[in-house]
Amino acid sequence: MKFKKVLWTALGCVGLGLGAVGVVVPLLPSFPFLLLALVGFAKSSEKLHRWFLNTRLYKNNLESYVQGRGMTWRTKRRIILTVTLLMAFGFAMMLRKELYVPCVILAGVWVFHLLYFALRVKTLREPESAG
């Protein structure tokens, strides 16, 4: 039982680290890594989970989505752009090697991704800047 907690804590820390880097590096998506951190900390330690829920990283990137309220258009756009660029790179590399079936599968995943964010994830209004 203790091994599972250590494994979940390690996954949470890896997710947190990669998610933090993803906030700064434009081509590394932070969203899935922060979700990994959320799940890892929730399954490993109540104290780590509470700590993560109170970080600015969580509040700025995941809180509204996890609560079912949705995402701002800016966040959606950033996720869609990042995934599109990464998938386009993979698509181009596979196309160079004439791997047509994987290209079709990747294109299907990309279309599903676009439809999911366009139709299933609610769009929140941008917070008005105080000024």
C-alpha cells in the first residue's frame, strides 16, 4: 500500500514540474500535466492535494475546468494551438515516412480534440481587468 502512495506522489511531482515548465514554454502543454499532478496528489496524500488546490498554478489553469464551469477562450485557444502544432509536427514526420494509416488516426484525434473543446467545454468570459 505504501508503494502506491509513493508512486502517486512521484507522478504528482512529475506532473507539477512539467506543468510548471509548460506554463512558460509555449510548445509544452501544461494542462494535461497539471491534471496528472491533481490526480497524483489526490491519490497519495490529502495534505499534498490541499496544498496543490491552493497554488496559483492550479487556480489559474485548472480550477474552473475541474469545477465544471469551463475555460476562458484564451485558455482554449492556447491548448488548441499547442496541440495542433505538436500534432502537425508528428503528422509531417509520419507523412515523410509514408505512414498513411497513422496519419489518418492522428488527424482523427486532432478533429476530436477540436470538436471537444469547441462543443463540450464551456467558454467562460474573460475576467475584466481592473484599471
